[in-house]
Amino acid sequence: MELRDCKCYYGGQDMNFAIFSDDLCRARYLESILLPIGHVRVDVYQVEPGGKSRWVVVQQTDGAKNLWKCFTRTGHNFSESETYKFPRKIRAEIRQKIPQFGQETSALVA
């Protein structure tokens, strides 16, 4: 998956997301959808990486579940990848910026 195809959802405390990167990123609002269950409104966003970003990690929270998606720059695109495929230096940067990532997932291998 490409970062431009990744959608982030915000519906209050139970459904939200966080963006981590080595450069400033922007969450761009796309639309709101109304879920028929409980008539809950969910806002949909797309992540726009910074011009100098080399990596972006998106944490999507849905209740007690955390879903992590990791993207690295290849030219002008950001492709989803397992962090064990990242260069060691980038993995160290991610561990430094997101300590809970290594605790919640085994995708970040030293």
C-alpha cells in the first residue's frame, strides 16, 4: 500500500490516529461518514508527508486495538513496509521517537 492510499479515521476517543515521522506531516481532511451503528460520525483523513520525510508511521487506534502502518520513501512515493526491512539507522530513529512501538509490535527488529 502507498501512503497516499492510506486512510486514517477519527471518531473520538475510541477511534483515532497518530502520525510519527522524521519531518512534519499534515493530516488532510477528506470526508465524514456516518456509521449506522449508534449514528456515530467518523472523519476520514489522508497523511501528507513532509518534503524531507524519509519515513512515516501511522498508529490507528480502534477501542483497545492499535494498528501500526510503516512507510518509507522510495523516490517520491511512500510504500508500506515491515520495519525489519528498514535500514538500522532508521529503525533506531523510530525507536527513539516512538518507544511504545517496539513494545506493542514485533515489527521493529533491532
